[in-house]
Amino acid sequence: LEQEANGNYEETPSLMAFLRAKTRAQCDRREVNLFLIGLVCFYAVFVIFQIATQEIFTSLQNDGVNWPTDLMDEIDAVILAVFLAEVAVKSFAFGLVFFDTWNTLDAVIVLVSAAFMWLVPIQVQGIGLLRLLRLVRVVVALRKVSEGRRKLKKIHKSSGPDVSSHVDRVLETLEMLQAHKAVPQYLKDDLEWVAEMITSNKLYTVSVDQDENGDELNAWFANSDGMNNKKDMPMNSRDSALNVMAGMTQGTMEFGSTRDPKEKSQVGKQRKAEVVDPEVEKAQWINNLYMLTGLSQAELDQIDVALKTWEEWQFDILVTMELMPDALTQVMFIRLAIDYEFIRELGLDFDRLYSYCARVQESFRTPQQVKFNGAGHTASMMQTIHYLLRKPPAEGSKGLPDYLEILDQFTMFFSCMVINFCHPGVTNHFLCKSRHPRAIRYNDIAVMQHYNLAACFDLLRDKDMNFMQNCDKDTCESFRMMLVRVVVRSDIKSHYEELSIFQTKIAANDFPDVEQLEDRLVLMGVSVRLADIAWTCRPQQSFMRWGEKFIEQFFSQGDLEKQIGITVSPFCDRDIVSPAKCQISFLLVVVHPFVSAYCALFEHVKKDLIDEGFDINRAQLATIAR
């Protein structure tokens, strides 16, 4: 009430929703699952032993006392009580989503067993069969252990062309070896560890055993590997490494701030002191945004109407682009930054952020020069990330925002904004074979991605565009590290490698782990990559317009290649290429395996992306290609 009176009231989730969320988090913990699986395996052996020795122990009864039978009944009751508690807790945590076919059967058997044990404590004919039926828990447990790998196999079956990597075949071989009866248990444990290292992508993670943690040794370790995975590095080692490296890096921070992370932003404090109501603050920022764009009131009204549906997959960014062709990037990105409270929570400077976005907008060539990779595609990518973050998952399931921190989400949106920065309208392959200066500078490796990153960080050196000047040093360093990782890996040459890593990660039962930076980076990278190709899953009318732009940019590159006398790239010769067949091959080979893998992890977006998007568009192209 006091917060509401002060105008600082924020709606909070109910106590019940809070408790259910906390309970779900505990149920998903690896330790809890391993304990339950171990208990189930023990119970399987126990029940079989109990049934096999029942007649023997019954004959040992003396004066009405049979302590072996009584002891086993007590153990049976304790384990059954644990199973009963598990069913109750998971029913509370996950709701109806928990009760699939296997879990429902399991719950019924547990409840009936409890009723016979405590409510009807008599020996009836068929109780042995009931005890055997409890072994269905073993099947449920084993199903959960291999659920990720089974999901991976399902992806491959639905992907059209076989896009599985050697990693998948290695995992299948390991699984076969683990199931072989001639393999001793200690080797099976080692095989399980090997599979876990592969699925968690830790094969090349450096492991250092040392008696003394010298600063110099830690500095070398941090410089070569540890700084790429800060959360896997011990805190004391990381701090000492940074101290040793401080002499080399002092004075080289070219964007952001060198403020210690423990110090709070005075600008941020002043802002919060001046505006106590977040909604009022948001309204002020939106007004400032529209004033800076210089749009008329009629145009602003049309934009507000168009943006009312921008959380929906049917949102058509091409229509919105026609309303503000010269201000699309800054309006979209700033509105997203306001809605997600990036400006308030990260301490970003509003005016400098607008100047930065406006400069990015200026870098896009006209639609006549670059048909596809311009402001429209950039805004479409940002809207896709917005859709993925706001699309509510099914009850008891998790969505993309449940695994990402606020800086992670900001980095994804920013990656979408700068990924087409100064795009020349040609591919990396063209830049390399034409010996373009950019390709020479970046040694033919992810040429446009490296150029974009260098250019966007160069903009941050301008004091009028350094929107991170109020951020602490750790935030700036984390932002740069994540942005570089996401953008560089967006090169089409890395597509199948990233897909393979993602599919392998899905096979791990604990992916994504919010505590693991690597898992979050993989999730951020595949989400941005999905945003790049998501135009193929748009509603049919929007898809056809994007398809025309996509093919025409290829053909324009082919025209240029003919003009300068180099070999025409695949799909770029307008004289021989069928646009429909080109798009179908792109959809089948590049898009479908990737989108299928993503929807296997986040099933709540499958209807929009595949059922009502991709499948319809592919059928339409097949009709045209006939």
C-alpha cells in the first residue's frame, strides 16, 4: 500500500504462482532427478527380492512375529511415501502438464499402492502383481534419462534431408555400448561421463590442476581461455588474473565506463529519484523518442496503431516500414529498450542510444541498392526476438526469457540491429573471391560480421553515441564478449556447426542451464540465427514479399559478378535459376532443420513457425515450381 501511495507500485506474481515457480525449479535440479532415478533402481531390485523371498520369510514366522517381513514392509512403506510425495509435489509444481500418459499411469499405481498399504492393510490376492506394476517407475525414469536424445532423434526424422553430424552418431554408438550386457558397469559409468562431456560441449574445456595459484599463471590461463567462460573460472583466480592484466589494459577502455561495478551510477540514482513511476518514465521516453524522429502527429498515430500487434507473429514489419522508412531502426529499438526496461535497469543513456540507432539507420542502403539485408530485415529480426520473448509457454513449461538475464536479452536485440550494419548487398563469399578490402583486412573469415563489430564498437568511442557511459566495467566487458560471440557465429559458414552444437545440447537433460554462460550464449546465438531466417515462417503474404527481396538480392549479386568477370555464385544467375526451386532448397536444407530443433526445445512456438508458417509456405512454393 505504501508503494502504491508513493506511485511506485509494481504488480507482483501471486504467492501461489511464486511457490509453484520455486517448486518447479527445485524439481528440475539435476541432484533431485539423480536421487529419484537411483531410488527407483533400488526399488526395482527391492520389489523383485521381496516377491521372490516372500514364501521363505513367511515360513520363518515365530509366535506371530516375522521381523524380516516386517522390516521389508517398513522399507516398502518409506519408499512408497517418497514416491507419493513426489507425485504430490510435481502435481502442484507443473499442474496438468505433468500428467502425460506415463506419468498418469505411474501416479495411479502409486496411489492405489498407498491405498492398499495404509487404508486397506490386508493381504489380498494379486498384491504381488500390484507390486510388479510399480516397476513402471523404472520405465518412467529411464524415459526421462534419454528424453533429450529421443527428442534429438525425432528432430532428425522430421528434418527432411539428413543434417545430423558425426556427434549424433557418436552419441548413438555410446548409447549402444552402454546397453550392451558384456560391458562392465564401471565402463558404462565412464561412457555416460563421455556422453555428458559431448552433450555439454566441454571436450575442449581446459582443466588445470595446480598446488599454488600464482597470479601470473592465472593471468595466462584467463588470457587464453578463462575470459571466454568467466563463470567456469574460480572467482579468486579471475580476480587475480584481472589484477595482473590491469597494467596491460589500463587506459584502453574505448567505450563504456571504467567505474568499479560496486559503485552505483549517480545518473541512474538521480533518474530514479526524479521519476518514481516507471509508467510515467516510459511515457516520457516515448514522447522524447517521437520528438527526436520529427514525425507528424498523424504518422505517429498510424505507428501506434501498427505497433499494437507487434508481439504477434502475424505482425507485418514491411507495412510498418512504409510508415517510417527513415526512422524504423531507432523507433523499433528504442521502443523495445523502453518496454524491456533496458534503459532503466542497465543505466543506458537515452539520448546517446537514440543517436547510435539513428547512425545505424543511416548506414542502411536504399531498397534499390540492397534489396533484402536492410532496415526492414533488421526490424523483422528484432520483432522475432520480441515474439520469442513474449510468447507465453504452456503451463509448467519454460520459455526463452526464463533462461536469459536482462543483459543477455539486450545483447540479442542489439545483435539484430547491427548484424546488417553497412551491409553491401553481397555475400561473404563474393567479398572473398573479389579480393575486397574488407576480406583482405579480415583474412576471409566472417568478413561482414567482423567488419560490423569493428564499426559498431568504433561508434561507441564517439562520446555522443556512447550510451554505455554510465554502465560499470563488468557490464561493458560482458556485453562486448557476448555481442562478438553472437555476431561472428552468424556467418552462414557456421550455420551447420551451430546447428550441430545446438542439437547436441538439446540431447543433454540439463540444457539450458541458466548458471552456465556457454548455455546462454548458445541459446542467444540460435535465437538470433532463427530471427535471421524466420521470414520463411511468416504468414504467406508476408513470406512471398520477403522471398522476392531475397532472390532479387541474389540476382543483383550475380549481375555484378558478370559485370566484373568472376564466376557467378550459386543461385545468383537470373538467367538459369528458378526462384521457387531456389527458395524450396533453402527452406529444406537450411531453414527446416534449424527451426525444427528450436521448436523441439520451445514447443509453444511450433504452431506459428512451422504448422501455420513454414509448412504452408513450402507447399505454396512447391505449387509454383511445378
